[in-house]
Amino acid sequence: MNNFSKVLRYYSKKDVQDALLEESKKREVVGVYENGSFDKRPNILAYPDDIVEMVKKGVVSFHGSVERWSNPMSLETGMAPQQLDSLRVGWDLIIDPDCPDFQLSKITVKTLCEALEDHGIKNYSIKSTGGKGFHIGIPFEFFPKRIDDKKIEKMYPEAPKAVIEYLKDYVKDTLRERFLELDNPLKLAERVGKNIDDCIDEEGINPLKLVEIDSMVASSRHMFRLPYSLHEKSLLVSLPILLSQLDKFQKEDASSWKIKVEKKFLSGEIKLAEAGGLLVEALDWSKKYGRQEEKEEYKGPRRQLKEVPEKYFPPCILKILQGIPDGRKRSVFVLATFLQNMGWPWEKIEKEMEEWNQRNPRPLPKNYITTQLRWHKRQPRNLLPPNCDNDNYYKSVLGETKDDRCEGLKNPVNYVFRKMKKK
């Protein structure tokens, strides 16, 4: 290793050793050599001497598992999911936007952090990777202990994957706008070293083809570069920073001789299930949008409805439109799908949704509704709202709202046809 003395000097610092050992608790840790190859697995860091001895072998970088384990040294290649579940005691959410352009990476990180804040998460962590990008982290402790009677540590990798895919959809349109404020489509493609044809879709420039936000970071025994580890190529430090520092942050700010071990990654004031709302929203989104077979379309006789007046709406929809204290995000899906099936033009739907949001005791972020409506606009056919027997969308949010016309109906859309038929 050409930079052996520099690497050894850095990892011999007590504050660096303490930071690495703190972040390594209950994690599998693997050393990475200068050529990018991995040291033996499984392995752990338990003492400062472990770090020094690995560096003397040629290790430059230290990567830790996204998952937390009761005994990392019991891990074996090819273990069955049930065996991994028995060892896993937690997992952290790591979001890893991958882009060769530093400025686009910054824009992506800022937009993702704003999305987290929209969902009530304030104590997320950011760190530079030591390369061309950044990691965003949310610690395991910020999630609820159970979802639908299932322990959260057993919901790996499906739970973090759902969150990452949901966030990608949530930020896509905002990213497109912000990227286009920076450069034109051709220049954006050049920034990432791609042909313009590989970066566009039917809506124009696709920001997710310029920056990759891969949910595979939430896969079995996946590793990420630990905070205060050196990058094996650049020898820059994977340095925790604040969002307020992001705009002015330059790669050179993470030089090993310059940094101070001050901030932690995957830390912050732990508030009970701060990320619970995001996780529930992502899992709901995954059920509605993530699987094509679950997107129910109206299969009955197709009438060409034209702006059905509210007087024909079922009582559940009318009650939602009055404004509700809880279940607002679920109701966005209900209203968007219902009003589409009522033949309302998008301009009218958007206006109604904006006014409805202001009638709610606690309005949703405007960007949330805008993003959801944009998604619905992109669909080739109208989706039905959830069926009447789906208590998560109706009874648990609204209480009992049915009237005599609801008897025997499967979907709120059917109510309108029944009422119009008897007018």
C-alpha cells in the first residue's frame, strides 16, 4: 500500500478509533483493501487493536452491516432467511444516492431530507461517503417496535426497501424541476456520462436515470462505509455533516488531516417512533402502487361520466371532503381515485384537493398532495378507490357513515351509479 503510513497514522488516533468502535456495535464489519477487495467475512471490531491490526494487513476502509446482529460472528454464507431472522436484532435505514456528479448528489440529498421532514422526521443523519456522494441514515430506534403484530427487526429487507421506493416516487418530480433549474437535459446527461436517450422517458428528463437511489442497499448482509472510515480510493473521510453544511461542503473538507471527530452518524434525540409515520405510509404505498396486480380497475360497464355533482357522492366521500383530523394521507388516495372515476377534469380535482386540505385541522404538506396527484395522472387507466369493506380507509378514519343505498355495494363508485339510476 503506497499510503500505508498515512492510513496507519489516521487510524491510530484515539478519537477515530472510538468513533469506529461505537458505530460497529452489533454490526458485521469488513475491511476493504486499496484495490476494492474485501477482507474475510464475518468479522467484527471490538478493540482499538483490531483496527490497527487490520490496517497493518493492508485494510484502508471499514464497512459495517446495515443490519444489527446478536452475534455477527455466527453469520455464514448461504444462511436461510429464518436463520438470519433469528440473529438479526435490528436494522438501520441507509439511503445511498449514487451519482457521478457532486452537485446533482447534493441536490438529491437535500430533496430527500426535505421529504423526510415532510413526514415528521427531524433527526436524520447525513455523511459524505468519501467519494462522490452522501449517505442519509435513520437509526433503527426511530421505527415502531411492531407493525401489524410483526416485529420490526423481522421486516427486513421489505420494510426499508418499501421506504426507499416510496421516497424515490415522492421526490421524482421535485428532482426533475431542480435538475432542470441547474442545466438543460443534454448537459445533465453529459454530467453523468450518459447518452441523452438513456436519461429521458415520456415525461422528459428522468431524474432517477441521472441519480440512482437503489433499494438494494436494503439487502441481506449489505454493507456501507462506516462514519470516519477512509475511502479506499480517495483516502477522504466518510464524514458526518449537517444539512445546513451541505451546500458549501466540498470533497476536500473531508481530508484526513483536516477533519475533527465531532458529529455522529445514526444518532440524535430519539423520539418514540419518529419514523413510524413514514414506514406506515411507505408500506401502504407499496401495497397500492408497488404491485401491479393489486391495482384494481373498474371492471363493470364503463359509463362516460362527466363531472358528477357532489349531491350523488356516497356519505363516506362527503365526510372526507368536510375535512378530517386523522387518515389524511390515506384519504388522498381515496379522493384522487374517486374523483377521477366521477369524470372530474384534473384542474378541478387539483383545486378540490387543495381546498379540502385547508379544511383539514392539520393540512398535509402541499408537495405531498402534488406528488400523489402527479402519480395518478401518469396511470394509463383510472384506479378504483378502496372497497367499502376496507376499514383502514373508511371505518377506522370516519366511523360509521353508511346509509340505506350502501347496502350490498362493493365500492363507493357503485353508490353513484345506484343513486343516479334512481334519480
